[in-house]
Amino acid sequence: MPWLVLYHPEAIVELNALPGELRPRGGRSRWRAFYSGVGAAFVVGSIGPEAGVNRRGFNRAVAAAEERIKEVEEE
């Protein structure tokens, strides 16, 4: 059974700004998607750096994902 994955519009902008593929080396990428399940779908709220690479950027991406996903849940 395929999974339904939706992207918040701002996460699409962040994804398109990445220098290369997301997780191209079996999980050893500097970037990650922050997502949560909403109903029968997974919603990608933001794209940001790994914590070990950029802790502040990671924290900002997590906060943005939480806020954006909450918006989707309220719709």
C-alpha cells in the first residue's frame, strides 16, 4: 500500500533550495525532512539541516514544521 505524502508549500520551497538530493547516501545527508502523520497522510512541514551539522538551523526547522503541520491539522 503506497503512502500519501503531502508537502507544505514552504517545505517545497526549502526542498527546491537544497544543493543536491535529499538523503542521497543512505541517510548520511546533511539535510532531512521534518514530518508528521495527519489523518491518512504524512505531511512534510519543513526541510532543514541535521542537528550535528547545524543545531540552530535544526531547531528552527523543527519549530517551523510543528507550526506548519498544526496549520494543516486545523484546516
